[in-house]
Amino acid sequence: MVGWHQYLGKGRRTDGKTDSMNGAYLGPRYSNYKIKAYFNKNGVTYLK
């Protein structure tokens, strides 16, 4: 897609009613508790 948009300068056509990333898979959902537990276990410094 980067080639299509950036290198070839092609636009993205949408009709404003469909698409809108509704079909995108963004990955699993993690709770704040799970994220904090992972950070603590792996010594990650973070701010909440």
C-alpha cells in the first residue's frame, strides 16, 4: 500500500459510508492490568 500511495501518488477512494477501517484487524485487546503486569515483569519504565 505504501507503494501505491506514496510512490505512485495514488489516492484512496471511499464513499464515506463503508470502509472506515471497520474491516481492519488491529490485534488482541489487553487490559490495563495485563499491560502493567507485563511491564513490571520485564522491568519496563512507564508513566500512567
